[in-house]
Amino acid sequence: MKIQSFKKLLIILLLICMVCVLGACSRIRSIELPPLPTPSAETPAATADPFQPTQPAPVQPEMQTPVPVPTVFSIPSPAPTPVPTPEPTPVPTPTPYVEDPNIPHLFIEGETLPQSMGQYGVAELYGNIYTDKGVIAMVWGRIVDADGVVVQNCKYYPYTDSFSLAGTVNAELHFAVLEPGHYAYVVSAIAENNSYSSGEKVLIEHPFEIYYP
């Protein structure tokens, strides 16, 4: 009797448990589960292996604060001092030479000039010398060779206002005795007017040649 009662009680407990399980299942079905998370494309961080020695994290270089560069203020250069343009030195106008009207001058006219001639030839020397004021103080006639050496000469001191070469210089210079070669016939004179002088002035200087006949 006791055994049967126990079996009935056991069956009742089993039924109650089944009813409870079914009720729990129905409740579970009615509960809406949240959507599963979408897998991220990012690579999951690797799980550290506890057996591997931990590597020290790399030390990031400390960022140095840039030192501000001081602003350089340029000192403006002073403007160059303008160089004053020198005034041009005035060129003095040369004073034209004015000859003293007391200075005498010499002239010659009607003169003859010896031409080249054969040895022993003769030349006639004519001409008149005069001055515009004062007197003729000296007349010098001469024959000069190619080296400038005076081979014949004659001097006169007339102290007159005119002088003729005929009968004076013409009589003193002898062309017939000259050796063949190159020569020059020269006549110069000096005029004086009180204390003023013309200085020696060459009135004739003419080259000629003596050649073998």
C-alpha cells in the first residue's frame, strides 16, 4: 500500500516537473533575443601570450619644445652722402701775344740761288736786305757742307737800313774752288732799333750740289 502511494506521488511530481519545464520553454520562446553584433573588420588585438616574456613598450622620443628664434631687427644703412660735384676750373683765356712795335724786322728781295753745277762752276749771288726800322747791324753769308761745317763765310756790319749782296757776299764766296759734294748757301742778318734787336734771322738757306764735269 505504501509502495503504491509512493509511486503515485512520484508520478505526480514528474507531471508537475514536466508542466514547469514546458512553461519555461514557452516563456523562453516568447523572449526576443538582441541581434548579434556585426563582426568588425578590424583585426582583433592579439592576446598576449602569458608564457612569452613581456617586451618593454618603445619609449617615445620626448618632443622638444622649439626654442623661439629672436627676431633680428636690421638697422637701416644710412643713405650715402652725395658727393658735391666740383665746379669746373675756369680755363684762363690765353692772352694773345702782342709784339712790341719797337722790334725791327728783316726782309730780302731779288735774291738769286745757286743751282747744282759741275766742278769749277761760278754762281752769281744777288739780293737786297732791308729792315722796317732801325739799321742792319750784321750780315753773314756762308757755304756749309753736308756735315754742317762752314767751308766759306764772310761777315759785314753795315749799320744802314739796307744792304746789297752784289759786290759783297757775291765777291767773297767762291764756288769754283768747292770739291764735288752737297752744300748749302746760307745768308742771315741782325737788325737793331736802339735797344731792340731782331735777333739773327736766316734769310736764305738753299741746298745745291757740286759734281764732276
